[in-house]
Amino acid sequence: MTETAIETNGLVKVFGDNRAVDGLDLTVPAGAVFGVLGPNGAGKTTAVRMLATLLRPDGGTARVFGRDVVAEADAVRSLVGLTGQYASLDEDMTGRENLVLIGRLLGFRKPAARARADELLEAFGLTAAAERQVKNYSGGMRRRLDISATLLNTPRLLFLDEPTTGLDPRSRNQVWDIVRAVVSYGTTVLLTTQYLDEADQLASRIGVIDHGKLIAEGTPGELKSSVGAGTVHVRLRDPAQRADAEKLLSAALGATATPDPDPRRVVIRVPGHGTEHGAAEDAARALSELAVAGIVIDDFSLGQPSLDEVFLALTDHPATEKETAA
Ligand SMILES: Nc1ncnc2c1ncn2[C@@H]1O[C@H](COP(=O)(O)OP(=O)(O)O)[C@@H](O)[C@H]1O
Ligand SMILES: [Mg+2]
């Protein structure tokens, strides 16, 4: 039995007439990364702020390791760490000074605060930059320092609210490594993201939220297979045969080809039909029909659908921003 880190029931937060979080039911098992995936404005930050006791719910309940976020807010606060879009670092202090200060605020004695700061700076590859003022840090360094600050007191649950938004790919990868390291030390991570590949890479379970509601939940594989069995990519020797190839594959798979800019490529989603034999068998049969028709292929693959396709299938709209009155 896995312990439950977070359990919400009908959680609601209303701003004016905007139901930012609208009856959220979420169960997050302990010991792993849980990804909360949703477009800008979906209610991710609002939900996290309620779970971190920074915002009072207007309805429903939320528990963190069994403690109610309203009635037992102090207990919850002692269990969680929060980082994300509202870093509280002092720009004029060095990275090390920031960590030592936060450690002192958390109640560490000076030598312990220093030792813990040095340990984290080392772990996050910031030792060389430790004596530099934070205002001279790159975006990636700042993000790493921000995360390390939340780990000073090794929380049991760490909220990472869009930890890689706006980062370049290299810094993004560094943050991903850190997230994996944090989990390997036993901390549960609730990570919000707008990036489908990020949730896919890091999370063992994903909750998809849209307009303040959970619209799907499961492992990345489950979410992807709920949408379709997979996608067949075929690379033709002769682009002149593309129309024939598309026609044959569409008929064999019972689906239409997705337009592709490469004239030699045909991409077709294999519809899921919940049977045992599944996409691989369907794809193999379709490919053999190409061979019979004398259509030569240089390459083919059968891939799981992307999370982008998942979002589209679940919401009937792509993962775009919530429309606001502004
Ligand atoms: N303090 C606030 N006051 C009024 N509206 C807010 C406030 N915070 C968030 N909202 C609104 O609530 C909705 C959800 O926002 P948010 O939780 O920030 O979404 P996300 O983090 O998924 O981008 C949005 O429509 C946003 O404009
Ligand atoms: Mg947000």
C-alpha cells in the first residue's frame, strides 16, 4: 500500500465569478513525481497555493499526509516546501548568504545552516557561484538556488510550480535532474507544468486539469493509450506513391492520415479499440498491404501518441490559454 501524499475532494476556489479551481478531486501517492498538466489559467497555481496553506479554499477539502490544510495548517506547513513562480531570493545577497539566511529563519543554528547550505550548493552545482550575488546569476542558476532553498528542511512534499517555464533547454535538463534527485531521497513532488513532454519525462502519474477540473488521471502510458493505440509513421522510397500509400493505410487502419510536410512520410493514428491484439498487429497488417501493392518503404515506426494529442483528444481543444475577459 502506497501512502497518500495529497487527497482533495471537491476543492473549490472562486475569484469573483471565476471558478479558478472548480471541484478538484485529486489523489497523489507518496514517493514519486505527480505531474499536474494544464494550460495557462487552468488553475494549477491556485490549487498548489491552497495545498501549501497560502490560500483558503472556498469549498471542498484537502489533506496533505492526512492533515487538513485548513484545520491543521501548521502541521501541513511543516511538511511541505514550495517553489515556483514567486521566488523569495534576495538579489543583493550571494547564493550562500541566501541559503544560510533561509536556514536561520527555519530555525537552524548558524553552523548547521552553513553546513546545509554548502551541502545543497554542492548538490546543485552552485559551489563555484556560491559567493556571487544572485542578481548576477543566470535564469537556470537562479531556479536551482530557488529549489535548493525549499529543500533546506527536506520537506516530505515539495511543490514545484512550473519549475522550467522560461528556461533554455540546458537549464531545463538540469532542473529535471534535480527533480529526479529530490524524489530519489524520498520527497514526494507535485510538479505543475504546461509542457507535455516534461510531465511525460518526470511524472509517474499525471493529472490533466482544464478550467479548474481534473479531466484525466493516470500513468503517462495510460493517458496516451486512452486516446488511441499509437501512431504509425511510414517513410516511402518514392514520394509519388504517397497518395496510394495513404489510401491503403487509411483503409487498413480505419483512420485518416495526419498531414505531414515531408512528401515521403505518412503518419496515421491507430484508433484504440480496447482489444488485446492492439496497434502492433493492426500496423503489421496494414504494412503488408503496402508491400502487396508494390509500395516500397524505407522505414517505419509505431509510436505512442504524444501528450499533445492526448490533451487535444481529452478537451476537444489544443493546450492553449484559458480565455479571459481582459
Ligand atoms: N489572485 C487572483 N485573483 C483573481 N483571479 C485569479 C487570481 N489568481 C488566479 N486567478 C485566476 O484564476 C484562474 C486560474 O489561475 P492560475 O491558478 O494562476 O492558473 P495556472 O497556474 O494554471 O496558470 C485564472 O483565470 C486566473 O486569472
Ligand atoms: Mg501558474
